[in-house]
Amino acid sequence: PMFLGNEERIKAMCQKYPDEAPVKLAGIVPVFTKNVDEVNSFAPLFLWLLENFGDKKEVLQNLHANMHSFSWTGSPIGLYATMKRCLENINVALSPLVSSWVEKCKKELDQEIQAERSQDDYMKLRYEE
């Protein structure tokens, strides 16, 4: 596991190469460190990147892509709700760019939750009697 026990080295690399390392890491860093049903916050390294490099648009784009890179069985509404809950716990005073990013992500998650609910309702009507 690349990230297990290497957080300080990873942070040092980001400080040494601030234009490249945070952008690349944002796309692969773990989003959560526990089961999604048990969390109220993103993984520590995910938050560290957001707090220290959230002023870089590319970092925010890659964190967003990373959040939506998952496989799932059944309805992802619970996962989307967890992501939204984690977003609500982010200190939006970090920067105007982070604040805007958080609000856009929350709005997008609300739309995804609504779309999934509609899909779930359709599947119930279609296949349950």
C-alpha cells in the first residue's frame, strides 16, 4: 500500500514539487480510510491536499474525479450521502476556490442522489409487483 505509513514522505514530496506532486496525488489518494458507512470526514491525506493545495484548480479537479472513481453494487445513494456529509465538514474558509468547489460538489451530489432515487423508484415499479 503506497499510502500506508508514508504520509510524511508524501507530504514532503508535495512541498518539494508543489506544481506536479499534489496534482498527481489528488487523483489517486484514498478518499476514505474506513467503511463509507462509518465516516464523517474524508481521509486525512485527501483533506491535507485540499487544505494545502486547494488553491490549485487542477488539484480540485483531480480530487473530484477521484471521489467519483469507484465501483459499487446496488444504489450508490448511501455513498453520495456520505460524500456530501464529508463535504459539509470541510472548512470552506480555506479559500474562495475551495468554498466554490465544495458548493458545486454538494449541488452535483444532490442531483446524483435525486437521479438515483428516480432510478430506484423506476426499478421498483418495473420489477416489483
